[in-house]
Amino acid sequence: MKKLLVTGASGFLGWNLCQIAQSEWQVYGTYCSQPIEISGVSVQKVDLTNFQAMKHLFQAIQPDTIIHTAAQSSPNFCQSNPEASHLINVTAACNLAGLCADASIPCVFTSTDLVFNGLNSPYQETDPVCPINLYGEQKVLAELGMLARYPRTAVCRMPLMFGIAPPTATSFMQPFIQILKAGKDLSLFTDEFRTPVSGKTAAQGLLLALEKVQGYIHLGGKERLSRYDFGRLLVETLELPATGLKACQQKDVKMAAPRPPDVSLNSSKAFALGYTPLSIREELQALKGLV
Ligand SMILES: NC(=O)c1ccc[n+]([C@@H]2O[C@H](COP(=O)([O-])OP(=O)(O)OC[C@H]3O[C@@H](n4cnc5c(N)ncnc54)[C@H](OP(=O)(O)O)[C@@H]3O)[C@@H](O)[C@H]2O)c1
């Protein structure tokens, strides 16, 4: 089997990717601060902001391909910690593309729907970027920097993701479930729209991009819905107590990073390549008993 290196294997998406990639690849993963063991995957600790350590990793594994999911993925953290987050979100990503270019191996990058301002959705790959928070700006810089160093990079713009998470990570749905089960109030935005997919579906999209994409691709789901509507579907499909679910608006909550209202992605290019997200209801039903 050929060797696939997954950066960020202790994170939500990287872990999901490690689960499904094993059938086709010999998978190597990295973590940084949260040690993890993944059955069938050789995992090692690497701080990717250390270029020497990154180079050493390449030399030791000699991967045939890379999917880079490691990042500082919290927009609020990035807004409050611009320098630290720039190092992993921009500098490390560009360095990684440089090493992939040197080795002439495929490189897949996980960007975000937050490269858009949310005023002109649904967004396709050719639409101009216009981030409104620092995390989105950093992802744009990484996209451009990686493609400049290595035009063969597949830049995958990921939507909001949910699903099974390892002990070292979380998706937004786990806290939702805990709050509702505890009988507490869960206020969700009625005016923030995305095109979510499960981590498993997103991981399948990344593997597809690895085979078929150079340049930009959107890996959103087929449905546009608000966080509140997602909460309603969650309650219904997982049979959770509904009494705590409340509607609110973005303006009701103060956050470090500004949030765009609607970054729904038009992912028809990926659908045409064979990317087939299920409906959110089907995705949630498949997670019943597992989250
Ligand atoms: N989750 C979403 O809904 C969403 C939406 C759009 C785009 N994305 C993008 O998708 C990718 C994966 O997101 P995620 O939710 O899986 O993120 P996550 O759960 O926060 O995981 C981030 C991963 O990056 C690793 N990491 C952080 N700093 C590092 C460093 N200096 N060196 C090496 N590794 C480092 C973490 O390792 P440790 O934990 O071991 O330190 C962890 O494995 C990211 O690029 C994110 O920006 C996510």
C-alpha cells in the first residue's frame, strides 16, 4: 500500500480521515499536544510550526501523499492570538506545500467556507474571497501561499462539520447533545447558515480530491440550513429533550471573531466528481447511538 500522511490525526477531521483511509492506504498521522492512538495508524508527535521537525517527518516517512488537516481551527482563538495562529495556519501550511513540491507528491489542504463574507451565497470556487475574521484571512493566505509554491495542491474548502470525534477533539454537536441532555438551554442562531456534512463524508471528499483535484474545490453538503434548524433535526433524529432548544440571533452573542451570516457552499463541482453527501437527516440517523 502507498503511504498517506494525515496531519492533525488527533483532531476531529484528521481522526475521521484516518478511520476511512486505512482500507486504501498505509496511514501515518501526526498530533501536536494531545497524544492519541489510532488502531492501524502509525501516529507521531510533531509540532508543524517547527520546520526542521516537519522536514524530519518527511524524511522519516517518505509519504506518497499528504492531507493537511492540522490547524488552529477556532476562529475566536485566532482572532485573539494572531501570531501563534498564523504560524500553524499559514506558515506551516506553506512550508508543507513546499516539501510536497520538492518530493512531487499530491498535497491536499483543508481550507474553510469562512474565506467568504456570507453576503452572496451559495459560493462557488470562482467567487472572490472576502473573509471577515482573522481565521478566514489566514486560510486565504495559506490557500494562495500553497498554490504559489505548489500549483498541484488541492485546496478543499470545508463546511461546518459534525459527527463522531476522538477523545482529543470535538465537533460542535457533542456539546449541543450534552447541554440538551442536562436539561439546560441551548440557544442557536436562526440567522447563520451553512452547508454542513459529517466528518466521515468530509473525509471521503478529501480522498476524492486527492485523486481528482488540483486547485480549489468546495466540499459542502447538499442542504443549506441554520444552526437552529440543525438543532431541531438533531433533537428529532437522536430523540433528545427539545425543551432547552431556543432560537437566537448572531447579534445576541458577543464573540471575539465576527461571523458571516451565510457561507453556504455550492459544491456542484465536487458532486460531479462523485462526492455524494447524504441529507443531514440521514447523516444524523447514521450517527444514532455513536455520538
Ligand atoms: N471543524 C469544522 O467544522 C471545520 C470547518 C471548516 C474548516 N475546517 C478546517 O478543517 C481542518 C480540520 O479541522 P478540525 O475541526 O478537525 O480541527 P481540530 O479538531 O481543532 O484539530 C486540529 C488538529 O491540528 C493539530 N495542530 C494544531 N496545532 C498544531 C501544530 N502546531 N503542529 C501540529 N499539529 C497541530 C491538533 O493537534 P493537537 O490537538 O494534538 O494539538 C489537531 O490534531 C482545519 O484545517 C480546519 O481549519 C474545520
